[in-house]
Amino acid sequence: MAKGNKRISIADLAAELGLAISTVSRALNNAPDVSGATKAQVWALAEKWNYQPNSLAASLRRGRSNMLGVIVPHINGAFFPAVVHGIENGASQAGLNVLICQSNEDARQEQKHVEALLKAQVDGILVSASNTTEDLAHFERIRAQGTPLVFFDRMPALPQACGVVVDDYRGAYQVMEHLIGQGCRRIAHLAGPPHLNTTAERLRAYREALLAHGLPFDEQLVVPLDNSTTDAGAAAMRRLLGLYQPPDAVFSAYDFPAGGALQLLEERGIRVPQDVALVGFSNEPFTTMVRPRLSSVDQRGVLMGEAAVQLFLQLLKRTELFSGRRIVLKPQLVVRESSVRR
């Protein structure tokens, strides 16, 4: 790949052989107007110096980088890695390479990643917004440059935005109907950030399911989570247990806080699900490893990633047909021992 510490270029090959750069380039591409002897000379020297062509530059000359930029909030847990796996599946089938960036739930870092990907001239950008993103100017910049933009999971309120989401409302409503069907009447909710479409929809379903079944909405039973960790879930559960009337069930907007709540209940000698039923959201792998196993909503991560790539490929056609298109995946409530009373 290098001669000494220097990366070898076509110009280096041309200088060594005393040929024009254009001749060396055509020889490397097996052009018919270059003699067999010249091709043999060029290929031999290229092999000797382990010359590697600059595929990015070549792609850009063709008007495409064949690179797809992806920005995820984090790679903790299993959901976002599953989405990335689906994106890589879809991208590979389309002959695309993937550049993955992690915002770490930091809007400023997300903005920096957007700038870097635009400078790299990626063919498109797939994003799940950080939970601190409120200013959407960097997303507007992507579209202003004519670069296809597709959101997945977390989709900000950007006019005519395209994205792939799971039906969070439907998944959360299924959770509530399940808990109510198990005889639970005082159901608490561990809530995520209200400005995120995902957790806002879960909270809306929680509230409307209560009212639809003639149960009161009690603000004391809605505990905002500082983050989506087990420690945050344990702290929220501790607060709920301190109420004059503690809940008989808890629906968490995320799985890890539900796991933290489960640990605290076990420490206090409170039975799950007999005294407090528990349901999370995301269907993380650990939900089948704890005891009792944790009920949760599967978000179809791999399918979401594959669908996001397909939507990007449609946008790449530069037609207005797909402007503002949103693909909504059906969630699946996975019922396990943590919420079954009957």
C-alpha cells in the first residue's frame, strides 16, 4: 500500500515507469487502447508496491460515493445494534458501504457528525435523533444540500421528513390492555423524554388506555426518567413505593429501568407479579435472563434498519413521490412471567 511511509498514487507509478498518468490509469482499468506490454509493466509495478486504488475518489468522479452515513444515539443494549445490523444488511445488498457515528445522546456531537458526513459526500444519511436534540437546523442543512435524509425510531417534527418507526402508541396500548386484563388498577408509568416521538406516544397511549377503561389518570404515578438505566428505574420504583397508595403495576418506557425496578422490588421482598406487575419496552436480551422473565414490547430492530435503507434508495431517485413518507412497523407485545397474574 505504501513505498516507505508514503501511500502510492497513480502519479508515483507513472513517474517510475515514465508514462503519462492517464496511460497508467487506463492500463489499471484494462482499457483496450493500451498495449498488453504496457499493461503488464503497470500491473507488475502496482503489485510490487501493493498499490491500492482510491475507490472513494473514483466513486466521486462517477457522481456517487457509495457511502451511507448512519447516526445512532448510542450502542448500549440490543435495539440500536439490531437496527445497525439491518442497515448493514440492506446496504450490502445495494452495494453500499456504511459509516456509523454515535452521538452519545449529545445534540452537539450529532451536529458535528452531520457536518463530517456531508463533507465526506455520503450518498445519504440515516439518523435516530439524540434525546437532547431540539434545534433541527442541521437536519434542514442535509436536505438543503440535496442529500437524502431518513430517520429511524426517533423522528423529530420536521416537515415532510421521511422515516421508519415502530407504532409506539399501539405497542404501549397493548401493554396497558394486558395489565388491565390481569386485574391491575393502579398502573404507574416510567416515562422517557416528552419531546421524543417514541416516548411521547407511549405516554399518550398509557393515559388514553386508562381513560378508555374507566381508570383515573394520576400524575403521581408518572415518573420521568433521568435516563434509561437500571439505576434510574430503581430510583423511580423507590419513589413509587413511597406513595400513600403504591402502584400494583409498572409500565416502563424502556427495558433497563424496568430491570432496575425489578431488582429493587426483589430487595424489598415485594413479589412480581403478584404484588407489582412489570412490563418494559424494547425486548432486550436480558429480559429472558432475569427471574421472573420480563414482559416487553419488541421493536423489530433489524426490520427497521432494512426498511430505512429501502426508503433511502427510493429517495435517491430524487422524486417527490416519497417526500414525507413514513413507514410504520407493527410492534409485538411479548408476555412473560413478570406481568401474568391470571
